[in-house]
Amino acid sequence: MNILENKKVIIIGDRDGVPGQAMEECVKTVATAEIVFSVTECFV
């Protein structure tokens, strides 16, 4: 059982850390997880 199964996911990535697109690719490995929002921001 995966912690993300049957969940809706909001992803907030960091430009200088882990970008949102990288986390999105990891979440996509869980077939039943739904990404509802994904963004990469610059936190200064």
C-alpha cells in the first residue's frame, strides 16, 4: 500500500531545490494519485 493511493496531490516545488516537475514525475508512478496542482516557485 502506498501513502498516495487514492489521494489528490498539490505540489509546490522550489527553483533552487527540487522543482515541481521532478516531484510530479515521482507521483505519476502511483496510478490512483491525482495531481490537482503543480508549480515551481522562487522563494527569496
